[in-house]
Amino acid sequence: MLAVPLLAAGVCIGASAQAQQIRGTPGAPSAVMTPDGTHLPAPTPPFTGSIMPNSVDSTAAWPPQVMPPEGAPNVLLILTDDVGFGAPGTFGGVIPTPTLDRVAAAGLRYTQFHTTALCSPTRAALLTGRNHHNVGFGNISELSAGYPGYNSIIPPEAQTVAATLQRNGYATAWFGKNHNVPPWEASAAGPFTNWPIGMGFDYFYGFVGGDTSQWQPGNLFRNTTPIHPYLGQQGFNLITAMADDAITHIRTQTEIAPNRPWFVHYAPGGTHAPHHPTPEWIARIEAMNLFNDGWERLRERIFENQKRLGVIPANAVLPPWPDFLPRWDSLSDAEKRLFIRQVTVYAAYLAYADAEIGRVIAEVERLGQRDNTLIIYISGDNGSSAEGSLNGTPNEVMYFNGVALTAEQQMPFIPAWGSDRTYNHMAVPWTWAFGTPYRWTKQVASHFGGTRNGMAMSWPRRITDRGGIRQQFHHVIDIVPTILEAAGIEQPQAINGIAQRPLDGVSMLYTVPREAAAVASRRTTQYFEILGNRAIYHDGWIASTTPPAPPWEGTAPRPADAMNGFRWELYNLADDPTQVRDLAADQPQRLRAMQDLFTMEATRNQVFPLNANGLSGMLVSRPGPAAGRRQFVYTGPSCCTQGNAAPNILNRSYRITAEIEVPAGGANGVLVTQGGRFAGWGLYLREGRPVFTMNLLDIQRVKWEAPQALPPGRHTVVFDFALNMQGPIPFGHGGTGTLSVNGQQVAQQSIPRSTPFTFAWDETFDVGQDTGTPVDDRDYQVPFAFTGRIGRITIDLGDGSVTPEAIRDFGEMMARRARDAERPAPGTAPTAAPAAPSPAPQRRN
């Protein structure tokens, strides 16, 4: 009988792979394939062997491994946090950043690079190459809203650069901050589609959310598993631990698969609050005496350095110090001591983070990978942060609850500043100085103090103009096309069968040749918008709205009509690069044209509807496992549930019922808790006695405590809180709490106010134990696991003061205050409205 081949070379069942490029001998184990890139993942190529009935007559052939084009570089994409343009020494600042210096010296320094003015939006734009509203991040994830531009969901039509690189054969990993998981999905229950491992990253080691303690990170994950590596590790700091993990990962990849390029996104928590450097770094910066002359003189020194380095235009003018910020000479010696301590710790944090980045790059060099590694080091995801209040704060959670302490009230915290005893942030005048030579800060997308960040890029194999300066106008959306061009990979038309939206960015590689220093920018138009503050750049001009209230006063009145309630300014950047001379009155037609251009760009990029009121975002109901639920039941120990997946007891009545069994000899430990040292609550047994503690922003702790320990046996412990619903403002009301044991009241007291907006977000909801930090470390230390048996813990949510009607009425009240407030002069800030009800500031006892 004639033997007929069942499958021979060149015969393919399925999609054709003609456009795929195969390198090496087809069918050999060493053969690799570069996808054509239009549709990812790549279809299976034809079998190149032959199949006969008997293996002795057949020819084996392996499918080729997917690899990027030959010579594609490794990519190390670094993004630090909340760093103003004038903070690092590389861009004229006084804080030493030798790693950023070395990247710039080995490559190029970009002086007109822009972010979005806020964390989540910048990160979404950075990783997708699309404008932030186009990928659901018109705001941070915690303030997401039910509109396409604001829902905190990166759509599958706009996959990350990692998804493209991964399907082209790159090894991909993410270290550090991830502020792009929808908040209701940011728990160990998932779903994980919008986590790094669902968006093209093979590996993730980092924290989910806006920030975390670097000493006891409560929201830290490896891939999707919560981890607590600080337990039992004295001196643990996430900045170093993250560098250690990245170094191990890069070494493993390089040693096992040296021919496979890698993409690493490296995003440390520094320098977002809390500012947590090691004591050694604080001592180093303290010895340099960088800040004794105060914030105005610091700003002048930075400006002088910037002119000398050539990182600002020669005609740049330093704007005058704003009237709404205090002068250094007006302060008392005690105030100066506090503020110097605040900024010293901040500077140490930036220097420390830069040094640990240097360790990662040193490992790349040690492994012989530096020559063909593209390093992009972006110094900050927005301008310097003003979320510390005018006087700074030992606890950033206070800011997000409308509470500010005076300098005198903060004095006792000076020795602990930067330690695990503080969740600290610095005073706004330092923030303003670190934005030199620009005005305004993070959250203000209308002015360069919020959006301009230093960036350096090196690639020794390709960039030969070592130490060159580039002044082309670029934006964070330009990074993805730059990486793809460097790798020789086209933007895919479809990923997993879903058509991909075009990139909004343009590649920056045209700026690499030495002669390109004088080439015109290929980015001619760019819009900006965050919380109603907005701008439009076009051909060297920028139109900017005047901030109606400073970002450090979150409860200040803001216009209800964000579209028409803002004043506009106009600047010619060629003549006025620091936005000092407003030409709006002189050129009304140009301003009108720029406003129309903004409207067109905003419509195209899903910017509408505008909302200038960040407070309303704190109160929005969102989807997820907690949405619409009034009862939550837990039947055993669990940990690490993020706030949006847990019962929310803020601004409402509630009942917590714990059915437990105490063994012979008694029991201690946490029954249920949320938050920690800096804000939260907990129900636990201490010395056998039931205790409910309400931690009001680490200012005051209110306790309900049973007088006697529970004897062995079954018990029911109940804490009831009845909210006082009266008042014109719908949040932060007080109420009466009652603790009962086995149906008998054992403690009752009333409080005038409660936490209005949020507990400590880097802490979690835990049952039967406590992770992170305790709500009162004078009562216990974590994990303080319950030593009895939990039968059932039930949380029943009652009525609340925050209703759609109450939010509407509150918005109308704030709008009336905004209309009644005196309009500020251009470039100044109005007086804030009275703060929302919150715990009365007291010194911590």
C-alpha cells in the first residue's frame, strides 16, 4: 500500500503565518518567530515536519518560540511619585539624585515633558499610550464615577504596552505602585482582569492603591496574593525590598533566558506621602543643611541652578512668591524647626528612592545588559503634592477627611517624623518651591507646576548625544510609541480578537540624533484636565483656567458649573515659558479659538462631563461585591479585604454582632477590624474583655469596654452605633455607640463627630486577626489573632446621612459659597469655606 503523509511540510490547518518571520532552521528547537504584530497573540505557524503512520517514517518539528525582532532592547520604565520639576538635582534642585544624573549623562534630558497632574491618570496614560480620559482615568480610582472617561476601567480596546510586548515575546514585570485597579476589584477576591497579571504583566510585586506605609504596607501583593513581609523583619522598608525583588527578577530572567528581552515597569512609592526614608538617609540629608534658609531662598537657588544647567529657557522668569503662602521670615523659630524637619525627611525619601533605583540599574550593568537596555526615568507622575495642608501633617489621612493641624499641634511628632509612627507630609510652601520655576502643584492640570516633570532617557547602543538636552514638548502618552518603535514592534490592530484604538501618543525617537536638538516638536496639541482645572496647548501657546480654590483645601467652594464657572488665562510660551504674563485680555480671539480647541479635544477624549468637586467623588456608590448590600456575614478568619469590597460603616448607623466561643483559660484577639494606626475601628478582646475602639485619625481614640472578661463558653458581643442624622452637611456626624454582651448593655457613650470620608486606605478589613497596623497599639500588636473560635460575625448596615438628595443639596450649598466668595485676583487662591465636620484636633495623648 502507498504511504500517504497525514501532514507534511507546508500543509497547514488553520490560519496562515506567511507574515510571521521565522529565524533559524524551521522545526529546530532553537527556531524563533517574530509575529507580524497586526493581530495578537500570533496564530500557530504551519507544522514544518511530516507525519506518517509510524514515527520512524515521520519528521518531528517544534513550533518556533515567539520572540521580538532581533536586537530589540530591554526596557526599564521608571516612574517616581509626586516629584516636582525642581526637586531633583538633575533638573536644578538641591536634593541629590545621582542615579537620575547618570541616566541623563548617558543619554538625554527632556525639559518639556508632561504628565496629567494626578497619579492614576498619568499611570494609565503612560502604560496605554492613550489620553487618560480615553482609558477611564479622568481622576484617581478612588474618585471614579460612572462615565466612560472616569470609571477607572482601562478598556480592552486600549491594552497596555506590556500586553503588546508580552505577546511579542518579552518577559514583563511590574514593581511598586499600581493605582489603576478599579477599587471594587482591589481585593484578593478579584476579578483580576484589570490587575497587572491580567493586562500583560507576567509578574507583579507591589501595592494596590494611591500610597502605602513603607514600613508596614498593608496593601502589598505578589501577583494577586496579599503578603506581609515586614512581619518579624526589623528595619524592613518597601523601597529597599522592592529593589531587592526587582534585582532578583532581572537576574533570574537574564541567567535563564539571556536572549529574551525583558520589560520592567518600576514605580516606587517615593515620594508620595507618607515620606518614609530610613533613619540613615534622614541623617545624611540633615547633615547637608539644605533648607535652613527657608522656602523662598530655596526656590531662588533652584532657579539659579536651572538657568546654569540649561534646563529652562534663558528668558524664563521666576514668578513672584504668592500672597496666599506665608513668608519664611514671618515664622517662629519653633515653626521653622518643624518645617525644616518635614522637608528634610521628604528630601531624604527622594534621595533614598533614587539610590535604590540605582541598585537596580547597577544590576543591569553587572549582568552586561546595559548597552542594549532602554531606560526611561520619569521624575514624578505629577507635580509636587500639596496634600499635606499649609502646615504639613503627621497623618495624610487627615487631609482626605478635611482636618488640618496647626504647627504647634504637630510639634510633638518631630522626633518621630518619617518613622512608622507617622503618615507624614510636608507643608505646601515646600511643595511650591519644588515646582520651580512654575506655579501651582499636583491636581492643578492648568499650570506647569502640576504637569511638567523632568525625564531622562538612555540607550547606549542607540543614543550617542550623551548628556544632551531636548526641549521638544512631549507628554506621557508618547512613551508607549517610543518603546514600540525602539523594539521594532507595530501597534497591534487587535489583541485577543478585540480591535485596538489608535495610540494618542507619538514616538520621541526622532529626538535622539545629535542634530535633533533643534528639531521642532512632533507634538503640537495636547489637552489637560483634572477636577475642572484644564488647559490646552497648541503650537507654542497655552490657554489655562485659573484654579478657583487651592488643592490643599479640599472643602473650599468650587463652581458647580465647571464648564463655564472658571476664568481663563492665555500665555505665549516662547516669550513667557513660566506662565507669568496673562494675554487673555489682549488676545480674546486667540483665547476663544483655544477654548474651542479644548472643547473639541475634550469631546474626542471623553473628558465630559466636567466635575470640579472632588468631595462628591468621595461619596459616590460604586459597583462591586459590597454594592447595595446591607448585611455582611463572616464565619471564620480572613484578611486583606480592601475597603471598597468591605462593609462601609461611614456616615451611617450600623450593628456588628460577633458570635464567638471562648475556650478554657479565656481568649484574646481581634474579632473584626478595618484601618489601623492612622484611622479605623476594631472590635476585639483584650485581657478577655470585649472592646470596641474608634480611631479618629490618630487624634483621638474612643473606646467602649466591658468591665469583665468573658468566661469560657459561647457569647454574643454586639456593638450598635446610632448615627445622628441632623445637620446641613451629610457627612461626619456624631452618634451614640452601645456595647452589649449576651444581651446586656456594658458600655455606652456618644461622640460629637465621626470620620467623614475614609479610613486609612492602605489598611484592610480583617476578621479574626489584624494586618498592617493596630487601631490602638497601646492595646495590642498585630496580628493579634483571636485565640477563641469565631462562629459568625455579622455586620448590618442601617440608614445613612449620605443620600443622592443630600449630596445634591450639599453641592448646591458649596456652589452658593463659591458664588458668594470674593473672586481672587489672577493667580491667587480664595479663602476656603469652613471645613466639613471632623474630629476636633487635639494633641495625641
